[in-house]
Amino acid sequence: MAYETIIVETRDAVGLIRLDRPKALNALSRQLIADLNHALDGFEADDAIGAIVLTGSDKAFAAGADITEMQRLSYVDIFMHDFVAEWERLSRVRKPVIAAVAGFALGGGCELALMCDLVFAADTAKFGQPEITLGLIPGSGGTQRLTRAVGKAKAMDMVLTGRLIDAAEAERIGLVSRVVPAAELVETAVAAAAKIAGLSRPAVLMAKEAVSRSFETPLSDGIRTERRLFHSLFATEDAHEGMAAFLEKRPPAFQNR
Ligand code: HXC
């Protein structure tokens, strides 16, 4: 399907979404979020897809919410339409999502990356929550997911001063999983997504659910969730196949059941 603000393709079992508003550094307009959500719904429903990569351009993953659109909105507009609620679709995707970030990931762009399960950064990447410089604050989880990812000291620094951090600092503080040369970014992310897509789908979804749960619960509840999910994987053929394949020194043939 052709979209106005994104480019969608598949690479075998990987769904690839490129944000594509080059003139506005991929600023996240209402249309872009609607397009993104539609593409995510499609990949979620498609059994042939096992993992998703979300990327932008060399210059920008996304420079934030579209300031031209936001500047026109009144409080009543933004409240009545529950602005930003639709951005949360990404955080509810069950399949793993890798953000492949080159250039700017600012404001809502940084927040979108934080909703992904893995963040791979090009060495050109710059992350920041500069909303404070506009007289705003992060509105799509930046004060919450960022703080859980990097801790109070760095989150306060980014949120209160609007300072941008480079890829090396982002990796050091735990905001990104891997830093790679810019020219290899998308191919590295697609390769990791392909690796995940080739594993047992029930195990992958439960692994994601278990780790994600740790952000929502006390430790004892999280451990209990993990144990229940771990136990339940013994009801899958894939787990028995995976263990048998190891013992028989052969590659596993997962059937996603
Ligand atoms: C609308 C934007 C934009 C944005 C860039 N552009 N960011 N338009 N919304 N967020 C537009 C510029 O107006 C310009 O359009 C074109 O993209 C190129 O940008 P330049 O500024 O000329 O590029 P450069 O000098 O390279 O600077 C890059 C930059 C800067 C540092 C990323 O563009 C910038 O500071 N952008 C805003 C970043 C920001 O404040 N993000 C947070 C937004 S608030 P023209 O037409 O002039 O060529 C937010 C809240 C989220 O995200 C809360 C949840 C919804």
C-alpha cells in the first residue's frame, strides 16, 4: 500500500517502515502517525512477518511532533481529541520492533524510539527531548520511559536543559542497544530482525511480554509472570523441537506453534 508519509516494504519475514517527510525532517504529523499505525496494524496481522524495523532518513529518524501543526492547537482542541493517545499504538505492538536511528531523534522522535524494543543507532544519531525550549514538556512518554531507561540523572539533564546527546553517550547511558556505522544501520537492524523472525514466534512474543512487564510491576509479580510464561512454553512444539535440535546437534525447525 502507498502512504503519504511513510514507505513500507517487507524483507522476507521483516516488515520495514521508513518515516518519509524529508522536507520537515520526518516531523510527526497527524497523517504520519495515522500512516504509521495503519502499517503497524498490517504487520501485526500478517503471519508472515516476525519482526519490524522502524527507521527514518540519514538526516533524521524524526525531529519530533510537527510544531507547525501543534502551534495552531488550543488546549480544548488538544484535550478533546486526546492528542498523543494515538501515538501509543507502537507501544502495544506484540511483535518485536527495532528502531534504527540515524540523525535526529528529538522530542516525539526520541519517544517513538523509546517505545521500540531495541534501538540501534548510527554513529550520526542525536537524541534529545528539547520540548522545554518550546515551553512544553515531553508528551509521549519521554519523562517516563526515558527515566526508566537511563535513570534520573540523565533524564533530568535531557528533559530540563533540552541538551542533545550523541550516539556514544546514548549507548553509555542505556538508551540504545548498539551503535553501528551509518552506512550499515538499516542492514544491521534488518539482520537482527530477521534473526528474531526466524526463532519460535510464541517464545519471542512471550520474551518481549516478560521483559516489557518488568516496567509495570513489582519484582515479585514480574518474576511470577516470567515463570508462568516460561512454564507455558513447554506446551509449544517449538520448545521441545529447540531442545531436541540442540541435543541432536542440528538446527531447529520451528513451526511457530
Ligand atoms: C515541524 C520541523 C520540525 C518539527 C524540523 N522542521 N523539525 N517542522 N516540526 N519538529 C522543519 C524546519 O522548520 C525546516 O523547515 C526543515 O524541517 C529543516 O529544519 P532546519 O531547522 O532548517 O534544519 P537544521 O538547521 O538542520 O536543524 C535541525 C534540527 C531543528 C536541530 C532538528 O530542525 C530543530 O530543532 N527542530 C525542532 C526539534 C524539536 O524541538 N523537537 C521537539 C518537538 S515537540 P523549512 O520549511 O524552514 O525548510 C515534540 C513534542 C512531543 O516532539 C510530544 C508528544 C506529541
